[in-house]
Amino acid sequence: MDVDSIECVSSSDGIDDEVSAHLLHHPFSKPHHHALASCGGGGGAAPASATSVHELLECPVCTNSMYPPIHQCHNGHTLCSTCKSRVHNRCPTCRQELGDIRCLALEKVAESLELPCKYCPLGCPEIFPYYSKLKHEAQCNFRPYNCPYAGSECSFVGDIPYLVTHLRDDHKVDMHSGCTFNHRYVKSNPREVENATWMLTVFNCFGQYFCLHFEAFQLGMAPVYMAFLRFMGDENDARNYTYSLEVGGSGRKLIWEGTPRSIRDSHRKVRDSHDGLIIQRNMALFFSGGERKELKLRVTGRIWKEQQNPESGVCIPNLCS
């Protein structure tokens, strides 16, 4: 859904050119899937034996790490259980029939193997037993982030600085500095409601980045508008911040206050959980005034950081000027 006009006012100008130039050259845009044995707990190389065994545990079909049951043919060629059904029970190496032979020796070797997290090139220092590594990697705080842009099925991944550059250059997202914002959303025909993102704006505040979403979608049979904030970082860090949103008109207003969700949670997950400011269409048109034929919404907000008071131990808001 296109927005006929958008007026965006923030507390200061966009991200400066020096920061932008720095972000353009950030190296991490993709997870390093094949650097598993390149670093360990002390940053050194993994033993050659561990590296070679890990290569044996790589499925020749999908190239993923193999976990029990590991299958083999009569000639000793191995592959994972998922790929066994894909190759119609024929060995992809020698074309012999696979049967139901388990490679118990390789499974036992894997049980004794320890390897670094595959995100060690991105900073993870942990080393795990082979069978525990996969579970850790699914939740590793160093794993790359998915692109938070909701207007397309974007497969881009990277760390936060690289994502900021990607959003600015590839998705043409507006960038602003400051912890307060003031947006005006105008739509000439608000009766046309689709599942589409209207607006995504990125804010640089407290040295962190936040994504402000505003969109229209169907909630059951009712068309609604929703605004919410996502934190560009992990959930634990997101809890250090609070934000408020306000929309109103004609002497009435709605206010939402909450904690931003991490971009680890997908845009759809946040939206479908209704964790944000939701405005029914009739209320939105009431706020717009006039003859209710045009949507004119002004959404204002503020982000603040909760700081610990060293004397009382109580969290106090740190408001950004």
C-alpha cells in the first residue's frame, strides 16, 4: 500500500555522512558457514584432527553436519538421514543401494568431538560438544540478524551496522538521529486496506538503532492501523529501553507505552501479537477530521533508556533531549 504523502520530523537530521561511510565498508553480511574450525576458545585454530573429523561429518549431498542416524552404503560412503530419502535409497557417490546400515563408528566419534561455534568469526568464543553445538547456534547471540524490512521477502542477513546500510541503500529507508519522532501519515483512499507496510523509519538513539513500523492490515474482518517499535539488537538489550506512541485529533488521543521488541522477532510475529499501538479505521478517520474521506494521522513518540539509580537501586528513565 502506497502512502500518498509522508511528513517525517525528528529531533535532529539524518545519520551523518561519516557514520554512513563507515557502515558501507563493514565486512559481515553473511554467516560464515564454513569457518567452523577456524577459531576456538582462545582465538587459535582448532586441532587438525578435529578439522578432518568434522569434514567426515559433512553430508556430501546437503553439506550440512550429520547427526544420528548417520547412514552408509556397503562401500562405506555416508550421508545424513534427511538426504537418504532424497536420493531414493541410492548412494550418491557409488550409486549402490543404501539399505539400512548405520555408521555407528562415526556417530561415536562425533560424540567425543568438540568444535567452536560456527559464529566464532563474528565473535562467539564458545566451544561445544558436537551434539550440543547445533542447539547453541540456533540461539547464539553472535548469529547474524535477518533484514527487518517487512515490505518484501528480503533474505539479507548481517550484523547491525551492515543492516543499517542495507536498509538505507537497498530499501531506501529514512534514517534519523534522536529519541523523539513526529510522523504524519496521509492516505487519500483509506478504504483500500492491504497487508502491506506503509512506513519503516530507522532511528539512531542512545548509540543504538530502532525501527519504527506503521502499517495497515486486516484484524479479523476489521481494517486497522498499527505502529510499533523494534530494537536492532537482542532481546536482553531491548529490555533496557521503553518507548511511547501517541496519536490523536478532534480533542481525543490514544497513548501506547511499552518495551521495543528485538528484531530477532520477525515483523509478522510482533504485528500478529498486537504488541503496539492499534488504531481502528473508524477511530483513525475520526482523528483525521473533515468528512472522514482521507486519512491524516500524526503519530508522535519518544524512546528512553532505563538507568539504575546507584543509591536506591531503582530504575529511573533517562530521557533523550
